[in-house]
Amino acid sequence: MKRTPLYDFHAAHGKLVEFAGYEMPIWYSSISEEHLAVRNRAGIFDVSHMGRVVVSGADATPFMERLLPTSSSSQPVGKSFYTLLLNSSGGIIDDIIVIKRQEDYLLVVNAANRAKDIEHIKNIAGHFAVDIRDITDDTTMIAIQGPEAIQALQPLTSANLPEVKRFTHTQSQVGKSVCTMTRTGYTGEDGFEIILHDSGIRDSSAASSVWSALATRAAPCGLGARDSLRIEAGLPLYGADIDETTNPIEAELSWVLSKGKTGYVGDDSITIFKTTPPQRLRRGIIMDDKIPRRGFIITDLSGRQIGETTSGTFSPLLRKGLAIGYISAPDSQVGGTVQVVVRGSPSGGKIVKMPFYDDAAYGWKRTR
Amino acid sequence: MTESHSFPVDLLYTKEHEWTRIEGFTAQVGITEYAAKTLNDVVYVSLPSIGAKLKQLGTFGTIESIKAVSELYSPLSGTVRKVNSELLTHPELVNKSPYGEGWIIEIEISNLAAEKPALLDHSQYSAFVASIGKQ
């Protein structure tokens, strides 16, 4: 089993589980407490298990244009954007963050998809003059998230954090470590994801000292809170809510498809998906009282099956069960009443827009 | 994480991580501290109806944490006489006090002598938990 550079902390303070081949903390104290620390203050996550791949070379930008449905050339250096790797049928190979730096593109991919993604990227690379380098094991990645994330992180870095806007990044340092800091995350909250370039699995000392310094200012959070936070925010999880059998339109991710863009892997299929009404759509369901889990049947009030859940949790913030799932398009209207079959008993719920929380009160768009 | 658990000596246990406190013909039932810690935050407990007949090691409800759902198994056969309805509004009592305020049901038992050998005492249960930790 693989370990991240911060394994010693997790083993000493957390409950460990296997995730994508890594021994990772599922929680340190309690999923609820960690979850609410992120919604109300700040939390830190070891996300070093995620894959980090650098694409560089003379053809880097034309290659990215071939690889991605999102235009890379129109993005200024400094942008960090969410996009998808698609197969030739328009199915989703992975959802990724692309960090467009001065000299190269740094791709952050899902841990479980790292090998598959690199193989796909190399296949597409073909005749392009690009260098593809997996830097996962040589780096450490820490996310700090929450309304107080900026305040917690600022004393440790020379970067002027408020100047780094949402979905942009800066090259800077944290403590003594050279890093790429991107104002993104997977919780719905404001914050940064920090890639430390001088500390990996072979030399974890710099990463450990950054983590320790952050841990005095923000709550260490495990994968349990990471999952409940991303569900509340309505963010899809690869392998659960999206995979190679889902397309970006039905997954409600069509906003990543740059308008008018052609010539990328999967574009013929995407054109067809765009011009055909989708059969099913990804939706959020808030339950009256029961807790939905992945793989539960969704029915209308007469008991007719209209879909299936792909993620479910109890929301520590809303104190309700939440599900993400696919519902047949004619039945998928927001505000509609549905039932989710919880271990044999049909239980009431309502289709709502995501994020599930009030985005004026929580999340990075909060206004109060 | 260094885990420490407490398993009171006056209780009997199942390999499904329930405990029972037997007093005469009444057996109080809950889940062990180990189970409560493993589930982490208990957020929902479904309770049986009063009068429901339970079989030894048959299921009588479910307990849910933020991430997962587990079945509850009755340590002994009997009839449900009381349920802890506090858990409907305060399921976290299972975490806070698994052997006290976090009790789940009380059953009237009838066949203790025949069924008791299937249960573990505190030392057998703590050895069982230690063996899970080593897997």
C-alpha cells in the first residue's frame, strides 16, 4: 500500500483506510466536527494521493487543445481551470484541474485514474513535441479550505493571497518550500490547494513542517469530511457520479465545453450529445428524513423508477440526507417531489439545485 | 492512531459489536464503544416497535453514520419492551455514552441459559477486537 509524505501524521492522529491504493485518514476526530470546521472556519486536507502531471514542450498548447474540450490557448497564464478528459465517444475519462503556468501546464488528476490518464495523455501526444512528466511522488499537495483559510495561510507565505483570485494561481513559497498555490478546492469553500515542489515521498521533512504549521491554524480533515463537503457543494466524484459511461451534458458539466471549439478528442460525440435532448440529468435530492446512499432507486410518487442515486450522505450542516443521482430528463425538474427507496422503503425527497446549502451563507460565493 | 477501548466487565457481547446488560428477565442492548468509534458520527438509529419479537443474532434495526449504514443484531431472543426514543433526536448519544444514555432497546428474554454460550464475555470480546485490529 502506498503512503503520502504526511503518512506519519495520519498514522499518529487519524483513522486510516485504503483509498485508491493509499493509506489515507478517513477522519481524525469526527467527520461532523471536521466538516463544520471547514464550513465555519478552516480545515486542511492531505491530497498528495492525487496525481500531478506536467505537460511541457514547444507543442504544449496545441496538444492541450487536442486533449481537452476546454480551450487552453484562450486562458491567460495564471489560470487554474476545471475540465474533463474525454474518450472518443465523449465519455468522461477523468475530471481534472489544469494549472496554466508560465512554462507548462500542471494537471491535477484523480488518484484512482492516474495511470489510466497518463496512458491516455501519452496516446494522444503522438506526434506533438511535448514532454509528459508525472511529478506525483516528488511533490506534496495540501488543501486548505474554509472562510478563514486565507487568514490561516497568509502568515506562512510571502504571496499576497487576497490578490490571487478564484480559479487562478501563483508561484510562491510556504514556509521554506517552493510551491504552486491555486485558489481552488473540492469543498465549495474558498481556499487554496498547495503543491509543494521540494518535498515528496523520498524527502518529507519540508512537507511535514508546513503541515504542522498549518495544523495549528486549521483543523486536519480526513476523506470522510472531504466526501460530505463535496456532496453538499454538489461536486461530482469520479467513479461515483461520473465515469466513462456518463457524458458531460447529462452530468451538467457542459459549461467546461468551450463554445465553438472543435478538434479535441471526443468532439464528434459531444456535438451529437449537444444537439440531442439528454435522456437523464444529474440532480441533487434532499431527503425529508432518511439517509440515501449510492445505488438507491429513485421513483416518482407512483413508485415508477425514474433514476438512481450515485452518491449519498448525511449532511452535517443541513442535518438531512442528501443524494446526487441521475433522473430521467422529463422527471428531473428542480422542485419536484420524488422518492428514494431506502432498504425497501420509499422515502420522500425533493429535487433541489446544487450546492445544497444557501450559497449566500456558505461556500466561496458567500456574501455574509 | 493508538486506540483504547473500554469493555465493561458486567456486559456480554456479540461478534457484531452489540453489548447486553442482563438483569433478571430484562436485557438492555446497545453497540460497543469500539463499534461507535468505528462508525464515527452516528446520525440515525432506526428502532423496532414495542412488542416486536427478536431472534438471537437476528436484525432489529439499522444504525447510520455520515458515511455508512450497519445492521443491528440482537444478542438474545426476546420481546422488545422499551426503545430509547431519545436517539431519534439525539443519535449522537451512541457516541457519547455507548453503554449508558446511548442504549438502544430493552428486551424481555426467555431463553438465557441456552443462548448465553453464544455470547462473549468482556475478555473474549476484547481479544476479538484486538484480532480485528491486526488483520
